[in-house]
Amino acid sequence: MNHVNKYIIGVDGGNSKTDYYLFDLQGHYIDHLRTGTCSHERFPDAYGSTFRIMRQHLEELLTPHDLQANQLAAAAFGLAGADIPSQKEQLGDVVKRLGFGNYAVDNDSFLGIKAGSEKGYGICSINGSGMSTGGISKSGERLQVGGVGSELSGDEAGGFYLARKVLRTVYDSFYRMGEGTAMTKPVMDLLQVSDKSQFIEAMVEGTVKRNLPNTELMQILFKAADQGDAPAIHVIDQTAEQLARSSAGCLNNLDFSGEAEVDIVLAGSVWIKAESPLLFEKYQQYMSDWAPCHCRYIFLQVPPAAGAVLWAMELFQGQPVNSALRHKVISSIEQVQAG
């Protein structure tokens, strides 16, 4: 049987896990492999490990189907750690060495656009454990804003950042002339400290060991803000502003001329599982000031990996995937991930 150019692959490579999906060109699900991370940032020899790990996993996925990478019609890779041009170039070299011919490699933020927008272009704001923003114009030009740290590129969102910001707010109220906050008692209870003199040790230890209860700290933040706590509202407002600066900045730096409405896809656990509508409300307010056109907000409810598969199909077809094929692919991946 001639396998050449009958299949595509989509890869969603995050900081903790990687999903590989094999589909045929008619949108039929063929196979799936979920493994640990392939991010070069997680290994001492960086791109060398990424190459070895991805080669092993691709063999696991493709060999049972008598396939090799150079036989696939197209492949799309959305990878964590693809943040700056040199990283994207080196990851592109890895994919090329793996044998792929027709492929796209970029940050995993771009998968949200392909998965969430019927148009296949727009902006994706990721607000999960971390934060990054990706944009794709109608012509296919791509731009990433942020993703390299709060100090350098304004990534002042995400569960890891917000948890530390809650601790900082409580610490400020103790020792840095900060306003008293309703977050103090629940945070002290959560960290199991009874006196403010013990607070900094618990705070530093949790940060160094990276075992802070991020989800619970964010729940405290949103609950306090909903109850009118001014310091909590300030944290949320500041984060909404930074998210909107990245989204609107991405939007203004790409060519969306002629578009009456641009899709803004919101992805990641903080956006999707928000304990309160306050963050989104404030984000919308800032966006209305800075966006050059009307925005249509879409909370991403489908797996981002679907974006990788749809992107690969788009590469093969040379145009956006039609609605029927989109829904066929998304439905298949949702069923796989549902177990």
C-alpha cells in the first residue's frame, strides 16, 4: 500500500505533556500518543534531547502504521519553549532532521487560534500556569508577544505569577506599608502559619520548592475581589491590563485591515476555570480602549491539540479547513481525550 501523502500529524508539546495525533486527509482519526514533555527547556542538552525524545515517540506512533516522517503530507508542531526566533529556528531544524518536509513549528499559543477560531486566524491569549500571546493574520503572518518573563515582556498573569502576587500582597500588608487585605487569614490558614513572623519562611520555601498551592491561592484572590477587597481587585486589574496590552499589541502589530471583527481566543486554566468574571470584564475594558477593531471573544473549550491537526491539514490544503472537517477532527480528539 502506498502511504505517501495520505496522512498528517499534529503535535501539542507542552511543559508537562506532549500529544501526537495521526489523522488521514479526510479527517479520520488514526492514532494518538501522549507522553511527557519534549521541551528543550527541560533538559540539560536542550535540543539534543528534544530530537532524541521526539524521534523515539514518532517511531512509536508511526511504525505500527508502516509510516515514516518523510511520508506524511504535512505536520504542525505547537511547542512550549518556542518563544524567540532563535528557539523557533533550532526547533525547526529538529523537525527537519526528523524527516518532515511540509511542516510548521511555532509556540503552542498559536494552536489555540487554529482550534478556537473557525476563520483560522486571530489572537490567542494563554493564561494558564504561565502566559503568552500569539497572533495570526489573514495572510498567515504570525507574531508572538511575551512568553519570556514578567520582567522582560510583561507576562504578569498565569497561576504561578498570580499565586506569588497574592503572597506579595499579604507580605506588603505586614511589612511594607501595604493596605490590609481580606486575603490574609485564608492565606495564613492555607500555609499553616499562625504568626506573621513565620510567613516569609513559608512563602520562600514554597516558591523555591515550586510547591505553592497555586489554585487555592487564586481562589482566595478571586473570592476576596468579589467581596470588594481593594488589594485583591488591584492585583486582578493589573493582570487584566497586562493581558490586554499583549493581546492588543499583537493585534496592532499584525495586518487585520478590512476585518470588521477579529477572533480573540482565550485559553489556559485561569481563563477557562476562572473563579470570577472580574478578570475577563476588566480585560475587555482595556481591550476596548486599545483594539483597533471589534473583537469576538471565544473561550477555548476544545483541546489545543486539535489546532495542531487542523493546522497540518491547512498546510496541505493551502487554505483554511472547512467547517465539516473542522468539527470532525475536533470531535475525534475530544473523544480520545475523554478516554
